[in-house]
Amino acid sequence: MQDDMKDSTPDSRFDKPQSKRVTDWRPLVGQDVQIWRGNKIVDQGRVEAVTADGKVLWLKQLGAIERRLVMKEPGTGLRVRLIP
């Protein structure tokens, strides 16, 4: 996770954990992440697997939908939550 990572707080109006933006998804297996579109969190969960080229990942979630395929495309970002 040594890519272009910038400190950020998703929304200063709410007390949310800090996160770092990650552009290389390949080393994220086992990490808790948030999926962003624009300035909104659209999903979150634990990365189960990432393709060799780092363009697709499987996100394990809690709830009715247990897994989700996430593709790297314009406007979709990924942030790793930092646990204090």
C-alpha cells in the first residue's frame, strides 16, 4: 500500500474514522475498505480477493448480500480505514 495515499476525513460533519485513498488494490486482501463514488461511501466490507491486474476485487459484506464484485472505473475510489 505504498501508492498515492492521502490523509483524508470523509466528512468533517460526522465522527468517522480517518481513511487513506489507495490506487493499487492488489495488496488489500484481508483489509477493511470503503468504496467511494464521488464524495459518498457506497459500500464497505473486507477485501476477499483481487485480480492479478488489480482492476477487480471481491468485497465481503455483512447483511443480505454477502459478496460484491467491485470494478476499478472512473469515479470509483477505494479507501482503507485506519484503526486508531
